[in-house]
Amino acid sequence: MRNGEQVLWKVLQARDRRQRLREELLERYRSPLVQVSPINPGPVKNTSYALRVQDLAEGIVRASLQAIGVSILQAEREREETGPWALFVVEGEATHVKKALIHLEETHPLGRLFDLDVIDPKGIPLSRRTLGYPERRCIVCGSPVSSCIRAAKHSLEEVWKAATERVDAYTRYNLETHHPEAHDKDTVAVRIAALCQKALREEVELSPKPGLVDREDPGAHTDMCLHTFYRSIFTLVPYFRETVRAGENTCRIPLAEVLPRVRRIGIDAERAMFAATGGVNTHKGAIFSLGILCLSIGRLEGLGLTPTVSRVLRVARGMCKGLVKKEWGKDSTILHTKGWKAYKQYGVTGARGEAEKGFPRVRFFALPLLKLLTSLFPNRRDQCLLTVLLGLMVIVKDTNVLGRGGLIGLRWMRLFSLRVLLWGGAFTGRGMRLLRVFREKCKARNLSPGGSADLLAVTIFLDSLTSGQRN
């Protein structure tokens, strides 16, 4: 048997083994299957590249299934000569799982390198076409992959280079984020950016939230979901790092002169966010608020001072002194945003006013409340965070709610938040039931407390930053 025939025989044997395993698992569980394997250019399938991508794919798919509430009942994996693969038996609705994995393929930085198949309990593979999704895009140019294949548009070397560069970039990013000691000169910036990432992820994954995107529901938003936020967060991390560095580099100039010098970073971050989300505003408020804190921390580090909460917020207040009047007291490029309209119509200063005052609702309410609750209930983190969010919704004049529902909508939301808290909030069964009713009512009224969510992210960030410190 010639070499080519031997390879083909091994491929057919491996395919038969997988098919028998799928049939056995379907017979045993009568639940959907998820098959995970790498898209592996070239004739050799058991390369180190394929193994790296497979390991990454399995971890990312597991996390994505967990995020949508889908349990893995059994996992089978092989590292064969014909290529690595894994099979997951999942407890969930097959179409729901397939849609989530399609979104993962389209939005994750490595998504185009993953081959993720879903087989329903009857053994029928679900396809993009039957669910109304467009075909996959080429990793090199972004065109429909079938057109590139028909036209032989790219060489194997081009495809291989694009794939390996993407894996290398993703691996470098994670090394910087999770192992900052490998980059001593940039340790502070990497660590702070990682805390921003953690805060934003924890905020969006918190469930159930009224009117907001979470693990279970898009809330009052028809143009975004959990994975839209994941893609945005991943995109913003480098800008948070750059902002910390900018704070260090400007630590010797007067506070009042800092923001004009670094404004470009925030503008670039917003553009990157919109590019990553297809024009959807997921984090504009968080870019501003967390950006101010990153600047403040960078400045303190540059001056050799420990960034305690009181110092960070005092520096933030100094940087933002007179900011509302400077930006909204005259015509500017930010006119006609929801924040500007709320200021002109209701006198509500929003995120800029909060930063100008040194984030008092975070410093004197949300952060102390979170620390108290987590000390009392150390194993009930989500309930603690939901309680803090509801408290913020009571005391914050949320410009996003004003923009969607006016004063009547804001008053209704604040009163309903208080009502949920009075019934025990997330710590009681009745409070949780009322919270889910609250979410449905917010969706019906098209209300989303995005400003309160941003302040919750700020609270989580400062709590992580200063754990173990005296404030």
C-alpha cells in the first residue's frame, strides 16, 4: 500500500471510530453532541500547531457552554495521527448550543481556527445554512471561504502563516495578562489591564440583571449578547494597558493638563470597540470610567505611591475637575449623546460628573457595601454583587435609563429596585423571583441601567485592586 493510500485508510478508520462512538453516546444519553477539532491546513494533521489549537478550543468551548448554562455530561478526547478531536455530550437544546458556538466561531479571536459541530439527539448534524447563518469567512482575507477555495485564492503557506500568527498573538496576550512577571518593565500596566478585564467580565456575566445583558438573557438589548461583550472586552485590554503607561509618563505634569494629552487613547479605544462589535456600544461608559482610574493608578505608580482607593479617587477627582462644564458647557464633538441630553434636559451629569466628584457613590456606598457583604457571605459572590447593583440603581440617576424612559422610567426603575431589596434581593427566594420579574418588565419598557452597571464594574475593579490594602 502506497503512502497516500495508507494516509487515506487511517483517515477512514478514524472517521469510523468517531461515528461508532457518536452512535453509542447518542444511544446512551439521547442528548446533543458537540464535536471539537482544529481547522488544520496542510496534509499533516498531528502537528504541534493542531495540538495547541485543540487544547485552546476545548477550554474555550467548555467556558462558553458554561456561560450559557449548558452542562457537559461526558467528554471523550483523542490525539490521533489523523488529528486531535473531542466529543462532549451536553445537556441542552441542540439549536441553542449550535447558535452559541457559531457566535463563538465568529467573535472569538481564534474562532475561525475551530471546527465546532453539533449533532442533535437524532444524530443529525446542524448546519449554519439551515439556521440561517452565512458561511464561514476566510482566515486570510475575510471573504466567504468557499469563494477563496474555488478560486485557489491563497497558497497553503499564506493560510498556515495567518493561522499560526493568530495563535501566537493570542498566546502572547494571555502570557502578558496572566503572567505579568514575564514582562518586568510592564508589570503594573499588564496587571491593571487584567483587573479591568476581570471586572468587565464579572459584571456582564452576573445574572439575572434587570434590563442588562447577562449569561441568561440580552435584557432590553436586541443588538448585543454575552459574546458581543466578550469580544469588546478582549479588544479593550491593550488600551487599558496603554492608559496606565500614559499615567506613568505624565506623572510630573499638573493634573489639569493630563486628560487633554491622553484623550487620543480613549478615542482609539472607542473606535476599536465599535469595530469589534459591528457598531454596538457595549463599553463606552466603562472606557471612560476605568480609563480615568487607570490613568490615576499609573500616575501614582510613576510617583512611587501605593494606589489605595482614597489616593486613586483623589487623583481622579483632580484630573476631572471642571470636566462637565468644559465639555458640556459649550459645543463639542460629544453633543447629542444620551449623557449630554440628560445633562441639558435634567441637569444629570452622568459618568463625567461622577468622575469629577471622585466617584462618591462607589467610594462611600458600593465599595463598602460589597466588602461588608462578601465578608458576611464569602461563598455568595453573585448575590453580593446583585445587591450592590440594585443599591446603585436606587441611588444613581442613570443617564441610559433617562435616555430610554425619561424621568418616569427612571423613577419606576429606582422604586422597583428598592422593592426588590426590601424583599431580600438576591439573598431570598422571593427576592430572586421578583428580580426575574423585574428583568422582564425592564425588557417590556426597553430600560437598561447601563450607568449603574458601569459603576458596578468600577466597584469590582477597585475591590480587586485594593484587596488586602488599607483604603
